[in-house]
Amino acid sequence: MADPLLHVHDLLAPAFASVAGREVDPVVRPSDRADAQANGALAVAKELGRNPRDVAGEVAAAAAPALEGIAELEVAGPGFINVRLADPWIAQQLAAVAGDARLGVRPATDPEVVVVDYSAPNVAKEMHVGHLRTTVIGDALARLLEHVGHRVVRENHIGDWGTPFGMLIEHLVDSGAASSTLVDTSDPNAFYQAARAKFDSDDGFKARARDRVVLLQGGDEETLSLWRQLVDASIDYFNAVYRELGIQLTDDDLMGESAYQRLLPEVIERLDALGLLERSDGADVVFPPGFTNRDGGPLPLIVQKGHGGFNYATSDLACVIDRVERVGATLLLYVVGAPQSQHLEMVFAVARMAGWLQPPARAVHVAFGNVLGTDRKMLKTRSGESVKLQSLVTEAVERGIATVAAKNPELDVDERARVGRMIGIGAVKYADLSTDRIKDYVFDWDRMLAFDGNTAPYLQYAHARIRSIFRRAELEPADVRVVVPRLDQPEERALALRLLAFDAAVQETLERYTPHRLCTYLFDLAQAFTAFYEACPILRADGEDLRRSRLALADLTARVLAEGLGLLGIDAPERM
């Protein structure tokens, strides 16, 4: 079942083509004067040098047979075509959606292999609030892409290589203990800070740390074994955070910087063979067209430092080669903060110059803004430090449990803890996802845990309230899923149209990789249900047929809410 507006578009297109003499976009949009409005006649009339209303009238007449029983058309204004969908047709489409396991969401017509690069914490360092957005947005996009049929390859590009590991490994050796006892999974920073302090104050340790880097990069077995201990301890910590947040990242998704080390020399060799390398200030660089420095001169992408070392650009180019040539991906999504925009665009430009990103393969930077405190400055602790992600998650759960206890004290302790976790974690995720990702947003516990407004608890409560209706009715939801709903009241019709727009919301979210569009849809749906619930008695409906019809509308609403929240990585409790 396609979105109704898309269906109308497809039925109007031949009529527009017959009048225009070529294929024309009918330009079907939502309207406050009808269910939809087609505005394509204005452009056609201008092209033909004719009156727009006359053109719109001819299109409407030509489309009428195809739209019989589906919609009525009316020419309005300077040449708009108002579309009002037929109630029986809407009801039949609702029944079809209710019987569809996908709730009307179309699968991708051309499934792709999509690599989603997200989260990317650093070994032996604390995950902080700065990792929240990449992790939550990346997880939601991966779920959505999989849902429509793409093969998603999650890649967690952790920082597990480089010069800092010399001091970390040497500190591990000096400590004479296994990393599992030294790297506290509740505070990995303590190990890193101790190593850093020793590096800064002890010249002998500093020299040994630098020698250790040489051994690591040279493949020394003992050093690699110690390095692996550090990485494994950190992975245990990452996984604990992911489990708490409900993030679908596993050890199989790890593709750290170390995984690409073998490719780094090849990157330089291939760029050189293509004649793209140039020398600039002693370094090997590539000058992608269109990038300039502050003085207006060409801006280089440095791919090998003057002393022969590699950098992030080299590693990122290796990632492109690996993801396109080995994985076979045609779409690379980088869920990375906005400050990295220029760096990534330059990497993509060089990859295209080298022929590693050729259509259909392409790369997209899914940029995002910052998390701010209520003072509208970067979110920090009272001491001025970055907020630890694990601490934030723990507080979210605690606040969620307290919220549920206040809302429904009759729940037993275990149920309160289970539902409270859903509420707290859902609130954090939704506050992030419901903001246009490119913008900063304010992290405000009171607002995100509120049961009114565009929040996860509001949506979760709408779902739980519907499920409570069925418990009071002593009826299984499946019993009404074959009912063709009646749309006698405006609120019933409005709710029906919102339900049919679920497919469009998912498709629009994926077109621009903007989860806030799906959040907005779910909020609008919950509001439409509230209006329906207040205006149209369900259990006290006048007659059994009407009662079952309204129960069918309620059930489908709950299913769409749960499905939509699930695609965002948020649970929908049955009771609250």
C-alpha cells in the first residue's frame, strides 16, 4: 500500500502528460483546503502559454476516470487541483494496512549495501555525551534502512591505534597486572590519565613509550598481545553502554583504525600511480578542486606527513576503498559531527578523483549539532568536565523509574523497573532524534520526561493507553484487524489519514537521513488519536459495529506507534 498522496500522484501523472504532451510532475502536496493539492498545472500553463485554470480543468477531466471511487477533483484558485479522497477508499486502504505486517511501509525497490559508520569511541577513554548523537542517530538510521530492505553493514570505527598506545601499553607493563584489573569499566579515563601523567613527568617512561609504538607498528607479538588486552577491556565497557542504551552494535561490527593499517601504504601507492600526489611543505598531498584556504589558495588534503607517517585522511581513504571494494557498498553513511564536514568532503572528493567512489557508489556525511545544557552552552558537569555517557544513562533509568512510580504506583517493583528503563532511555533517545540533527539541542530532563508535548513518554503513554482500552474491553487486538473502519466523524477520518501517512514518513526520513521527520509524524499521529479519543467514545460507542470500528482504529494506531518507536530504537510499553 503506497502513501495516498503518492497514489494520487501516480494516477494524475498520465493526465498531466496527455495535456502537456510530455511527462510532468503533478506536484501533489498536502493541503489545508483538501486532502491534497496538485499544483503542476501552473508550470504546464506557463510552458504552453495558456490559462492555468483551463489547463487544470483539462487535467482533472482526463484524470477523473482513473480516480473514480478514489478521489474527487476540483479546480481552485489560479489553477490548483484540490483532491478529496473518498471515505470508502480510505477505509479499504486502512483495512489493507491493518492486514499488512509492514503496516503499509514499502520495501526499497532497489535494495543496496549500506555501510553506516557511527559511535566510534576511543579505547581506554570514557564514552561521553559527545558520543550520544552519533550512536543514537546511527542506530536509528541503521534500523530504518534494514526495515525497508537494504543490507546494512554497521561499522564502529573505534580509535584503537596510534601513538597514545605506546604510553598505554608501557603503563600496563609497569603496573604488572592484567588490563581487566586496571581498566575500570566504570571509569576508563583513570587508566588513560595515569599513563598520560607518567608520560608527561618521566622522560625515561616517555622514551620507552615511543619505542613501544615502534614495536606495535612493527607487529611485535608481545606488544600486540598487550595491546589486545587494552582493546578487549575497553570493548567490554563499550558493550555495557550499548546494552544499557539498547544500541544494535556488537563485536562483529568493530572496524577500528587498526583494521585499516595494512591498506595505508596502498592508499599512497595508488594515489601516486594515478598522478594525484603532490609535494607541499614536505608532505604528500592531494589538491581536490573547489577547496580553498583562508587566503583563497588551493587547500591540500595531507595523506602522508613529511616524516612518512599516516594520518586520519589516509585512514579515511582506506575506509572508502575497503567499504566499496571489499564490502561492496554503494552507499556510505558517516554519522559524524558537523565540525568534520570539510575534512570528510575533501576525503570524498579525493576518493572520487581516484575512482574509488564511482556511481552508484557515493558517500554522505550525516552531520549533527551539539548537545547543550539548559544554559545553552556545551553540556558539562558542574565541575566543567564532559558528562560521562554511562552516568547519563544511569540517571535516565533512575529518573524513568521515579516517573513511572509517580504516574502509576500500583505497578510492582519489577514492572516499575522494567517500564522505567523504557521511559528513561526512550526519553534520552527521543530528545536527540526529534531535533533536526544538524541543529544543537538543549538537554533538559524535565522537558524530555514530560507526558505532554513532543516527547517519548507522551508517545509511549498513548500506546499504553490504547492497550489498556483492549484490556478493559477484554478483547484481543487481533480480533478487530479484519474490520473495515467507519469514518463517520471528522476525527475518525483525520486519524485514518494520519495512519496512511506512515509509509511517507519513513520514506521521507530516509531520503534525507533525518529521524526527526519520523518523530514529528509519530507526535502528529498521537495528537490525532487524542482528538479522536476525546470526540469519539470507543467502549461506549453506539452499537457493536461502531465500537469494533473504533477499536480497529485504536489498534492500528498502537501498532504504528510501536513500530515507529521501534524503528527509532525506543520501546513501547504495554502499560505505564
